[in-house]
Amino acid sequence: TLPVLWESVTKMDSNAWHLHGLTDNYLRVQAQADQNLWNQITPVRISRRDQKGLIGTI
């Protein structure tokens, strides 16, 4: 689990947001949430990685 600061969010539908952020050591992370978490720090469980960075679950 890593703390992530969410720097950009995109609304996918009425109940889902796609989030992009950085860990405290500047690793890029993507996740989905049921609310807008822009400019907030939340703990994220990292599940895998791809070419753009890490994929996590809030």
C-alpha cells in the first residue's frame, strides 16, 4: 500500500472516476474510484504495472 496524490481525474460515468497520480517517490499510478479525489492523498494497493506506470485499487 502506497500513499498517492491524485493530480488528475476524469469522470467515466455517474458513479466512476478514473484517477492519475503520484506516490511519495514519484511513481505514476492509475486507479478508479466512486468519487472525485482530485488533490487528495489516499492509500492505494498496487495490483500490477503497465507501460504507463502502476495500477492500483483504492
